[in-house]
Amino acid sequence: MATSFKTKAVEELRAAKKIQREQEANALAAAEQKEAEKAQANADRLAAKMARIAKPKPEPKAVVEEVVEEKKAAKPKAKAKPAAKKRGRPAKAKK
């Protein structure tokens, strides 16, 4: 047989479990609502993109460019650079 303190503990446990299930249900509902909002924002973004794609593009106007010839200035010839010295240890002399 169950004693009064055991039945009281079981009732408290049931009440705690009920509160926990309600909190989990609320968290799940909030998460589902957040996902629905994200999906709606994504759908709106895609709809706007598809509307931009479907809109015909205006014909570009012909741009007339004038051809301007530029005289190239004569470049002075570069002086030859002196040969760079070798660095490092000198090679061994052969006998």
C-alpha cells in the first residue's frame, strides 16, 4: 500500500511534469512560428527576385564615343644595370 507521503510525492511529480510539458509545447510553438516567419521572408525575397527577372530590360541607348588620338611621348632608354654580385660562401678550389 502507498503511504500518504508517497502519494503526495507522485502528485507533485505529476504536476511538475505537466508544467514541463506546457513549457515544451510553448517553446515548440515559438520555434515553429519563427520558422514560419523565416519561410515567409524567404518566399517574399524570391517573389521580388522573380518579379525583377520577369520585368523586361530597357534597351540601352547608343553611346557615341569620339575617337581621340593621343601622341605617345618618346620614352628615354633605360640604362643597363650593373651585374649583381654573387652572395654566399665561395666555392672550393679544385685541385
